[in-house]
Amino acid sequence: GALHRLAASRPRHARLYRFRADPPTTTMQRIKGLTTGSLPTFVDVGSNFASYAIREDNLLAQLVRNGRRVVFMGDDTWDGLFPKMFSRSYFFPSFNVKDLHTVDDGILQHLYTTVDGGDWDLLIAHFLGVDHCGHKHGPDHPEMAKKLTQMNEMISSLVDHLENDTLLLVAGDHGMTDTGDHGGDSEKEVNAALFVYSKTPLFRAGPPEEPETVPQVNLVPTLALLLGVPIPYSSIGEVMADLFEGDGDAVTASLSQLAAYHVNAKQVDRFLDSYALAAQDLPGDRLKQLKELFTAAAEEHAQLLAQVQEGLVASPELEAQLGRLRGHFQHYLREARAVCTASWARFHPFRMVAGCALIAASCLLCYIASELANALDFYHHCFYSLFGGLLAAALLGWARVDLDPILVVSWVAAASQLGFFWHWWSQRPRRIHLASVRPPVASMGLWQRLRAWLGPALPLGILALRCGAMFSDSFVIAESQVVPFLLASLAMLWVGKLHWDGQLSTPSDAPKQPPGSLSCHKESWPLLGLLAALLVCLRLSSLFHQCRDEVPHCQPSPCLAPLSSLRSPQAKNLCYLLCVASLVGLVYAVRRWLRHYGNLNSTSPLVLFVRWGFPLTAFCIACYWAVTSGTEDTLGKLQELVQAALVTFPRAVYGLVAAGLLLVLWKPVTVFAQDSRAAAGPIVTPFQGAPSSEADLLHVISQIYRRMQESLNSRLEGGSRWAAVAAYGLGSVYSAALVITLTLLGFFLLLLHSERMSLSFLLLFLEAFILLRLHVSAMSLAGEAEPFVVPWNAVIAWVLATAQFFYSTGHQPIFPAIHWNAAFVGFHEDHATHLVPALLVAANTFASHILFAVGCPLLLLWPFLCETPGSRRKRLKKDPQDEEQEPLMEMRLREAPERFSAVLLQLGLKYLFVLGMQLLACVCTAMILRRHLMVWKVFAPKFLFEALGFVVSYVCLLLGISLVLRVDCAISAWYRQLEPR
Amino acid sequence: MKDTEIKKLLFAHIFCVVSIILSTVVPSFFLENFSVLGTHLTWLCICSACVTTVNIFLYIIVKPNPSSKRSSFAHKISRFLKCCIYFFMSCIVFHGIIVLYGAPLIESVLETFLFAVLLSTFTTLNCLCMLGPNIQAWIRVFSKNGAMSIWDNSLQITTMCSIVGAWLGAFPIPLDWDRPWQNFCSEV
């Protein structure tokens, strides 16, 4: 291109360098690095899209202070970073990565006129098209070629517009990975090019064979000295000596280079001095060493200058001395930079340990509380301790307003936990006493107790393995394979243990049976089938993985790319049909499930929504996919229509989903009640408008709840007449509300992902269903008399599935793998606030966390749901004596309301415990390995993702549980409404 | 009675172990550039063949579960055929399970299958020798109170340990050593 042509044809005017960025390579960090010359800190990445003004000393501030005029055009990130600094500026919106042309065309419109106008000292033009094109299409797309050609033309025509005393610098602020993203620290991301050109000769000799590598921070002191302003205070760059050669003889060139080095070294020395005073994290001996280097070099420089002025030294000797001195300065500056890079992170060990202890205590609390969940009075006391902690914090905060809020919050947490543990400890003797009174526990031998303890030990062992795996960077990198492996092992162990305990086969070692007739339980074959299906699901889900750049030969799943990136129309159509089919399959499965349990019969608005709104939502999503997967150019005149459609369809889906969720909250009862007190005959299922076979089907499978009758009978004295209310779908009312909510959320999250991820979502729902079935059949086989307690197996499997689908929805715990595209689904223009895009991106990233956490109460509800044995199905409801036998399903939960809430709480606590253990492991790794080579690359991002995932899961878990409670309230209201009749 | 059984058991196990050791050492005298890690496929073949022969040989000599009734030749043949079919099926099943656990589907099919064969020789073959082609008996042995003799116990332990060892063998895979043999680890 133009750069190579210029560099080759005019070697003294132009040169190409390799420009190395310091990670993280996100845009804002790079702009900061290019203007302040200091290293970016890691946590800054988070504020990339809510950029704050740079408060440190920087090049632009120095220029403005010295009365120079700075003109800017391009990326509006600069506006936030340098408010009111530019004498003239043309900002264009940068956040929409799908928009390839706005910024570039805007710049090109103003660039040449401004350059020719000449009323500027520094002109910055920040083009974005190539970067956006990389994000959207990847580096090897025809669009990219177009974009690069455009840039090439821009440079060659810009060169013609330059004055003689103008220096043109063309630099990329970062590179891009093979997928066109950036943000990490792989070789491809940190390497960019720097091109220098001027119409007056800059260099004394031609370029070296291999382009020199220049760290990005070096640009700051170079530009500052070339423009004649002080170097920014916190810069740790080194001047680029080549640019200070001038066109005199060798000695003058060396002298001017030395002068530049001297100024630079003085500035760095001053910065290090004041930094060392303010913070203690630079190692003292290294600092001392650096100081010695500096003083030696400075003295030598002064001596040499004096010698030169007196004209004492002969020219060749002088040149050698100058060269040596330059080497000293270079050495000093590089060492200083290395020291800063090595230890530019501050840690608070005490706070770290305290935080870890707090999390560990919380986990312990969750565990203890979940074990004690049935002792209800216990909780009242806990609230006192929490209340006391809050009160103490309020007092503390009131007394000393200047305290760090984080400290206050952690003190509150610690205080309330202390209260809890104290209470628990003081209650302990009494409970032990109570326990020892009970004969079965007392008679248990040590062996038996060990055996009882072994039950939860196996799944907890798997959990321990998972936590332990976080301490090795290889395992964190391979976590997308580790998690399915562990989940498969857990499921195998689960089934294997059932078999080992002999619950899979009927006992047959009784002597009367010959040994050959050992028969299996009828339910054991479905169990094995479920296990196999689960394994297949796990294997299939690995088709959707994203890659990390550490894995050498990894190909990211083709499903991650949007459909529009497919070239061949046949493949595109096929994939599109497949996606739509999976969507339809999802809707059909959910409706089928609801119909099976009789929740699709009533005429309440929610049921109508499920009947008509679900297909409509699916239709909208399919239309949106159709529009997005079309190519941009072919549509021509329809462009505006397409743009409108791109916004309308997602918004319609958002609206429908929101409406559905509101409906669920407003009237979550999907029960069809028929009052048969007037009609005395047997109840016939009145499903209007359905074919007779379907009506029969409904008749057979819909559940009738008769518990009502008893309560009514007790009220109507003497049982003079049998009043019956038949309620369809009452037995599954809780799960129905949850399933509807999950489906709605699933639609929403599906929309935020690329089209082919819908297959992965289908798999997610399927696997969740399989896990629930497995849980149910394992429970029924294990002969748990009490389905109220959810075993650890199920909870841990649920959490592992969460982690598994985090990876299988195309995510990785690294920053370049975040799907920023999600922020623009349904919003074509730039966002007014940062809240909406942040929420959309978070929803995209933590999709599986959201779905599994909201669905967590299903673990409790499902066993009740599957309670009906097949033999009871056909029984007609004529005989009132038979009513006792009717399956109550989820209504059994209502029989013991206080038990219900306790059990729900217990489930939530167990779930939180498992999540908290994972978080604890992550926190510990980030703390212990904070000086590890891989900490910024592997552990710290993992910790951030895990922590955010924990928060999301926690909130969603609360939402799920509160939804169940809301249904409970609604059911109570429904009963009350029924009673007066 | 019990003492002799234990002696037999010890004898059998020593034989097995020695056969495995020999299978790693001896072939290097006959085959050029043979090593366990370099030519892992050959070693897998040799090892499974070795263990198979030793197991069958031991079965013929020791006869752990002597059947009371004498059976005809045809019966024996059908039993043998059944055993072969079972063994082959177990290889296929193990292969499926390994793939479901995350082994690549198409690349290194041979490695996976040989690993499945090796695993079968350590587990299924043992069962076939001890219990015969009798699934019900297998189910009985592998449950909590199913072991009736010391042979059953040893069978339980060796089979479980083989499977657990194979499972543990997956753990070093993610560690970044980048050696070819890492993909498939041996187990005893």
C-alpha cells in the first residue's frame, strides 16, 4: 500500500515501525497510553464504555497550556476523555460496532479542508471503520478489504496535502485477533504499525532491515519534545532518537539526541522520585540502582557538554563517547520502564484476606443454615443479629461519615455473621441433647454414621475438584471441557451409587429365587436412558464453544458467527431453517408440557398469552433473523425498510416478553376450575374447540384436585351434598408459572445471541429437563419418603450445568470474548445512557446463569409433579372415597405452608453455597496467585466473571423464589375466591 | 480352604502384574525403536493381548468358580462365542462412553478404540472369566452386598480401580505439556 511505497521510495523521509501496545488493548486504555505515556491499570477496562475525563497530566493538556491549537476529528471517546481541550473538533458516535462508515466518512469530509486551512498545531484524526469491520466481519472479509483500500487512498492523498514542516504519524492503537476482536494481550492484539513521514528529510540513513519495535508510550515524550512542550508528568516512555537526528553532521545529531534523552531521563527520574514517596510498591533496591544509573549518566553528560564547548575532544573519540552515553540513558529509561511494568499493581493483603474470610464464613453460614432449615424458630433469631449488624453499621457510618463504604459494608456483614454463629453455637448443646434423645441416632454406629455422611460426600467431592481446578491456569483455560467432564462423572456416580445400593434392581438374593432371575426395576431403564441422553447433550454442547487465544489449534465454533457471514446461500438457508426449527421446537415443547399438565385450559390472560403470544414472539424472532442475515448491499432501495425492521422486530420481542412477564406476575394462576356442584354427573373435560381425541387425552391426563372438597365439606355441615370443584392444572401451577417465565426469558436471551446459538438454547432446555427427570427418578428409586429435601447431587449438577452452558452459549471468561453486538439488538442508533447496553451485554454474557438460577426452584417442585404413578391415571372421579388417593402433586406443598417456605429457603441456601464455594475458590486463586505470570490473563478475568455471575445468579435466584411465593399468594387468593360460592 | 484361595488369588494377580511389566519391557528386544510413549499404539495392542492371554490362561488353570454340572462341548462353544460377543460389545460401549466424555469423534479414532479395548481387557474380560457371560451375575457382584467369595471381592476392586484409574487419567490432559501420549493414559 501507500505506506510501503513511501517508505521504500523515500527512505530518508518515511519509516515504518512496529508499534507495541501494553495490554489491555481496549480503545480507551490505548488512548490514555498514547496521551499520558503511562501504563494502564487493569480495572480501568471496566470503564471502557463509560469513559471518564483523564485527570493525569497528558500531552494534550500540555499543548493547550502552551497555547497550541489541537484539532480533533473522529471517535467521540476522546470527547469524554478530554472535555473542552480541542480548539476545533468533529466527533462522531463510536459505540455502534455495526456501523462501519459514519466515523470515517465524517472525518474524510473535514480532513483535507482542515489540513489545508492550516490553523492548527496538532491534528488528530481517529478512524474507526477498520476496527468496527474487524468486530463485525473479522479480518478476512471482503468488507475489510474495502475498508483498507479506503484508508490507503486516504493516506496517499493526505500526503499530497502536507506542508513542508508537517510530520505525519499513522499509528494503530492496537491489533486484532483472528476473529477481529481485541482487548487481550496476545501477540496479534498488541502489535500495530507506526508510520512516520515528512516532506523534509528526517533520517540520516536508510531504514534497518527489520522494522524497529517501539513501545506505544514512547510516542508521548517524542511528540512533546518535537512540539516543544514539557513531557507529561507521569510518562515513562523513551524518546525515539531517530526523529531527533536533524540534517547536520553526526556529532550534532548525536548531541541533539542526547539533549532529548537528558530531558526525558530527568522527567522520568522526577516522576519516579515523587511516585516512590507516595507509594511503597516499587522495590527499594531497584529504585536505588536506577537513581545511581541516572546520576552517573547525568554527570557524564554534563562533563561531556563542557568538553565539547571547550573543543577538547577529537571528533571520532567524541562520537564514541556520545554513543556510549546515549546507551546509558537508554539503559536507564528501559530499566525504569521495566520496574514500573513489573510492579505496577498495588495489593491490600489485609483486605484480601478479610474478604476471603468473609466469603468463606458466608459459605459456612449457607451450609449450616441449609442443614438447619427445618428448625424454624432459628430464623427469627437470625434476623435479630442481621438487624443488630445493620444498626451498628448505621451508627458507625453516622459517627464517622468519612469511612470507606466498602469497609462499612464488610463490617456489617461480619457483625451479622458473628451474631448468627454465636446464636448457632449457643443453641448447639440443646440440639445435641435433643438429638441424643432420639433412639435411631443414638444407636447408629460409627460405620453407619460414616456411611450416612458418605451420601453427600461424593457430590461435594466433585465440587471440591471443580474448585481445586481453578487453582491451575491450565485447568481454567480448559474449563469448558473440565465442567462437562465433571458433570458427566457426577451423573455416572449418581446412577452408579443407586445401583451399588441395590436400588436399581429388586432384591433377589432371597433363596427361593434362582440367581438368574434377578430382575431390574421398571424405572431403571428410563434412568439409564436419561443418563445416556445427558451424556449426549453434554457432548453436543461442546460444539458451541468459543476459543481462548491460549489454546493453539482451536477453531471457534462456526455457530458463533452471525448468519450473514455465511457465503453460500444454500448453507445460509439451511442454517436459517434449522434455527427456526429449533425455535418452533422450543415453543412446541413448552406448550406440549403445559397441555400435558392441564395448564393450557383456562381462559386467563396468561394462558391466552401462552397460546398466542409465544408463537408470535417466535415469529418476530424468526423475522428478525431473516432481516439480519441478509447481505447489506443486495437490498438497495429497501435499505430504509430494513433498518426500520432491524429496530422494530427486536423491540416487538422485548415488548412481548415484558408483557408476558408482567402477566405472570399479575395473574400467575393457570388453573381451569369447573364448578360441578350444579351438575352432579361425572366431570367431563370441557375443552372447547378441540378434536375429540384431544379431549379424551385431556380427560385422561389432566389432574384433578379434590382436596378442595374436603375443606368445603367440613364447612358445609353434615356432608348433605357432595360439592365438587374440579381444577385442572392445579397440581402443576407453580412449575407452570416458572416454565412460562423461563421460556419468556429464553426468548429474550435467544434474541441477544447470534442466530445459530438457538440450537444451543434448545439443548440447554433439553438438558435442564433431563437433569430434572434424572433427579426425580433417582429420588423415587432411592425411596426418599420425603421429597421435601433436594439432595446435593441435584443442586451441584444444576450449578455445573450453569457453568457448562456459560461456555456453550459461546462465552469465555476473557474480555475479548464478550459479545458486544448484543448491545445493539433493537437499538440502531447510539444509546443515550450506558445502562441499557450494559444490561443487554450482561444478559447475553450470563444467559445460562439467569436461566438456571430462575429455574432453580424447579428442583424442588419437579418431584411433586412426577408423583403420579401411571396406575392412578385412569381412575375416574366418581367415588368420593377414592379422593384420598388422588395425587396432590404440588398442592402437598400447600398442606404444610411453613414447611414449604423452609424448604424453599433451604434449596436457595444450598444453591448459594455451591455458587459461593466456586466464588471462594476464584477469590483465593486471585489472591494467592496475584504475582503469577498468568494473573492478568487468566485468573483475574476469571475472578471478575465468576463474581459477576454470582451476583447475577443470586439476584435471579431471589427472583425465582419470589415468583414461587407470588404464585403461592395468588393461589391463596384463588381459594378464597372459590370458597364463598 | 480360604488360605489356598488367597494363595491362588495372589498368584493370579502377580501373574497379571508381571505380564503388564513384561509387555512394556520385552517388545523392545524384538521391535526396533519401541517405547511406551513413542509407539503407544503398538504398546496398547501388545499390552491388551498380553493381559488377555494371561487372563484366559489363568482361568483355565485356576478355575475360580468351578461349575458343578458338566456341560457338553456345544454348550462350551456357545459360551465362548457369547463371551466374544460380549467382549466386543463392551469395547464398543467403552468407546462410546469415552467419546461422550469428550474424546474427539473422528481424529485419533484408533487411539480411542484401542484404549477402549485395553479398558475392556481389564474389566469385562475379568468379569467374563470369573462369572461367565451372565449379566445377572455381574449386576449382583457389582452391588453393595453382592460379593459372595473372595474372588468376587477381588473382581470388584480391580474393575472399580481400572475405571477410576482411567477416569483419573483424564486429569493431566489439560496441563500444557503438549505431548502426543497425553491424550490417552494407561491405567491398572
